[in-house]
Amino acid sequence: MGFDAGRALRVRLLYSAVWWLAMPMVLLRLWRRGSKEPGYRQHVAERIGFYPPLPTQLAASRFIWVHAVSVGETRAAEPLIKALLDAYPDHAILLTHMTATGRETGKQLFGQSPRVLQSFLPYDTGWMASRFLRHFSPCLCVLMETEVWPNLIVQCGRYQVPVVLANARLSERSLRRGKRFATLMTEAASGMSCVGAQTDADAGRLRQLGGSNVQVTGNLKFDVTPAPAMLALGAALGAQIGQRSVLLCASTREGEEELILAALSKHLQDPGAGTALPPDLLVVIVPRHPQRFDEVVALAAAKGLSPLRRSSLGQQPLPAQTKVLVGDSMGEMFAYYAMCDVAFIGGSLLPMGGQNLIEAFAVGKPVLIGQHTFNFSDITEQAIAAGAAQRVSDVDHMLDAAFQLLQSDPQRQAMGQHAIQFAQQHRGATARTMMLLAPFIKVR
């Protein structure tokens, strides 16, 4: 897809002007968000292009820069970053984020590595992007999944930093949105050296937005394996819970918890309202965003479900009266999957596009997923076809399906086995992505 360079420049200047005009409100919103998530009030200078001196041990290093905007992208980048550290011992990794939770996840994964440096990416103005590139002088930019910043990519071209979009995905909905800003997107796409797409369908949509040298490398999330410590933690939590049946509602979004808790309360108070749930059922809810932990606890308490926070459980057995356990911890999702019997993946009951369901497959858990999965459409359909997941129409259907699985050991075990096989069949994206990146990394 061609484009008019003069028009592209004018549109990008207008885009930059909007950024500058909005900057006071952007910073005010950042500060307000920091009242609930303190991480947003830390390292604020980095977001506008000002950085502390490089650590002494990294001052002479060449950085391979990986941008992972939030939690999901950071977890997906884990196997790639580990492979880069192993393959290029003379290089360091610059890992950037936009969200505080993404940065915290990166700290949990790589905080002990002396060759990984974390920072916030600056807002997308040419001046801030230029300061960022001059400060770190990366040899390569790897953008994870869907992150396309027009000014940043133009500045990378100015400073001769190759740009690769890795683990790339683009839904039909995002494609339609992108076409509304075709001039900006086409210019950004033309500045990328290559693209590693998750699926053939993603590759086709990315080409429609102007992507060139687009190759299908697969989904890096299939190469993420649970750490032994997380599996051990899951087993320990399972021991505290005892023999109770466990339904995990993972990565739930605003509005979904209220639906789940209302349906759960209705079933418990009036068993004749639907499929009778196991009397010992424990529902574990892990909200996608940590600033909502308090809200979900309050919702459960209002429904009379005797909620308990994961952080309050300690080493004691779970009280028998507890019907809902709220997972208010970061970085323990694999432990929650390990402890559960059935997993429902949030973001799919309401039109939010779904959340990552691959981690549940890696632990061999049967998955229930709602109707709204446009961000993970290909993987979801493939998992359903493979017998690793079931689609549910609404929250009542979800609870009914969960009960059927909890009641039938053979069916639940068969789905769990299909889940493991499905995960194993889709591994290998890390090796393919490394081959894609190799021509752009100079070895001394």
C-alpha cells in the first residue's frame, strides 16, 4: 500500500500537536491513576523523555530493545528475552512498558538479571522519542504484538534503528480502526523492517495495513512455561483449600465480576434456579487490573458470599464458609491455574475481546470462554476444535458448563489432556522469531 509522503508528514505533525495539547491532561490522569496504583507516580520523567544515567555495568553495552506495553505482552516476551540473553551475551536488554503493572511484571521476571534494564517508553512525540533513542542507542527495536507508534518508528528510521513487530496480532475490529488512520498506519508500517505474525489471518490483516516482509512465526505465549515455584505454590494453595471443587475466573474485567457473583449467589440461594452447583464449590476470581481488587471484594461481600483475599489467607486452611477467594496478587496466575479444576477466561462475557487462554492450556486445565474473543479469535476457535475449550453463551451457561465438568472426572480429564496437547503442538515461536531478528543484530 503506497502513501503520499507529504500528506503523511502533515498528518503526523497534526498527530504530534494533539499529543502536546493533551499532555497536561495526560499527566493529570497519570497522577490521578497513581492514587490507586502507586507505580504510575514513579519514574514519571521517563514518560516525557528524561532518564537517569545508565548503570555502570551497562554503560558500554549494546541494547536490544523490547517494548512490552503491559502484563500480557511482558509475559509473552519472557521466552524471547531469555533466548536473546543466551544467544547474545555481549548485548543487554532494554525492556520498556507503558503500564505500571507491565513494569512490575517485568521486574518479577527479570529483576535479578544484571543485563536487563527497565524503563517506561516516552509518549509518542518526535522530540521525546529522539531523546529516548539518543540516551539508550539501541541496535534493534522489537515491538510486541500490537504496539505501533508513528513518531517513534519515524525516529527509529532517523537513527538507523531497525524496527521489528514481533508476536504481532491484528483483529478485524482493529483493522477497521486502523484503516480510519490509514495515512499514519501506512507510514509506520513502511518504517518496519519486518513483521512476525501469530497466524496466517493476522499476517493477512497486517499486510492490508501496509506491512511488508510479514512472516508467520506463531504465538510466543505457547513457549511460556510455568516456573516450578508457581506449580509448587499452586499445590500449596490447593492443600489449604482441601478437597473443594475450584472454578477459577481468570483475568476478569469490569462488569463481569458482578455478573458472576450475582449468578453464583442466585444458584446458591435457589438451587432450583438452574443446574445445582457443588455445595463445596469455591470460586476464585482474579481481576485483570489490580486497582479493582477492593471493588471485587466489596461486590462479593454485598452478595453474602463471604469473600477472602488471597493476601489474607496466609498459611491457614481456607475457612469453610468462604465461597469466593479474590486473587489480589501479581505474578501468580500459573499458581491459580495449577490449583483449579476448571478455568473460565475473562474479558469474554462482555465485548472486551477476551484475555490470554494459553496459560491454562500449559497447565492442562479445561477452559470455558465467552462469546467475545475477537482479540484471540483464531486461538480460541482452534482450541475449541481441539477439545481443549468450550464456548459459553452467558454467565449462567458458564456455571452450568463448569458444574458438568466438575461432576464428570473423565470429561474434565480428557479436556485437560487435549489442552496439554494443544499447547505442545503450537510451541516453537521463539526459535522462529529469533531467526527473524538475527539479521538485525550485529555481533562483535
